[in-house]
Amino acid sequence: MDHQTADLPAGTSQPARAPGGGRARGDTRERIQSVALELFAEHGYQQTSLREIAERLGVTKAALYYHFKSKEDIVRSFTEDYAAELDALLTWGADQPRTADTRAALLTRYGDIVQQRLGVLRFLEQNQAAVHHLMAENGARDNKRMFREQFEKLRDLLAPPGCPLEERVRASVAVISVGLGTMLFQKEAADPAQLREVVLGIATELAGAASTPTATA
């Protein structure tokens, strides 16, 4: 049985939030990722042990070990999941017409990923050296280069090479504003929906997108 599909013993943990703040979908892998991110945020990555993650989940270390051999494996998993979501967005965007509505939809979908993966983004920001070492050690793509390439591809979907410099700069700032604006003001905003509207409104204006971002399905 695959370690990503096997479930933890029934009733051993309460439903957790999915990585970045969304509701868990009952998936064991996401539950483990979510709890690990909570502990990394509370105590720091280096100070958190696999045993503590198992205790927070309410399972034995052996049960957790069945799914992930180490906390490094957990970090690789949610980093790769985030990268995969960005790749899927870019693949979708590449097949869409180059219109204001498409630019709005790209930013909206990107905003949804950011909102869902806020915990991951904070972890990447606060543990850059550790993540870089882990990814390189595992022979994976360098995460800084990987995410930069994805950022550039998203910018190019908003303002392709050959566009006036101002449009290219606006597209870059639009992408940055979605991630940074959400991260910086999440705690300050009383209503997450209002923050989402404000952030996407600014981003779509910068990118010359449709005035009202369309919701994703």
C-alpha cells in the first residue's frame, strides 16, 4: 500500500486545517502536512521532532513513520505540492486566449493557491537555508530557481515578452502583490474575503485585467 494513500488509525486525530489555512479534506497526507506546519510555526523547524508531530496527530511515531520517514520528507512533500499547483496553473494559462478576462482568472487562481498555501509560503520564507539544503540534497530542483521560473512564466502569461516595458513591470508587480499582500495583511484583515477582494483588485488593475476577478470553479 502506498504511504501516501494509507490512512492513519481511525479516530487518532481531529480534523486539521489544510496547509496554508484551508479546511482539510480528510486526506492523511494533508493532515500530517498541516500539523507539521503548525508545529514548525510554533517551535521552529529545527526544534520540531517527528515524535512531536506524531503526538500532535495523536498517533505513534511508528504510525507516522509509515507515511513519512522524517520531517524532511514532510517538507519535501508540501514544497513539491505547492510547485505542482503552480505548474498546473501555468499549464492552464498557456492554453487560454490572451485577454483581460484570462489575466483576471490567472491572478484569481494564483490568489487561491496563495491563500490555501499560506502556511507553506511562510515556512519557505522563514526557512530558506534549510529548504534549499533539503531540496539540493534530494537531487530536486533548486527551490529558489524553481519558484523564480514559475513567477517569470506567470508574468509572461500576463504580459508576454515583447510587450512594452511598463506592461511587463506591471505584470511582475501584480504577481508579487498577490502573494506579499496576502501574507502581510492576513492577520490585520478582519475578513479574509475582504482582503482577497482588495489584493486581487489591486493586482488586476496593475495587470490591465478585467475589473472584476472571476471566481474559480
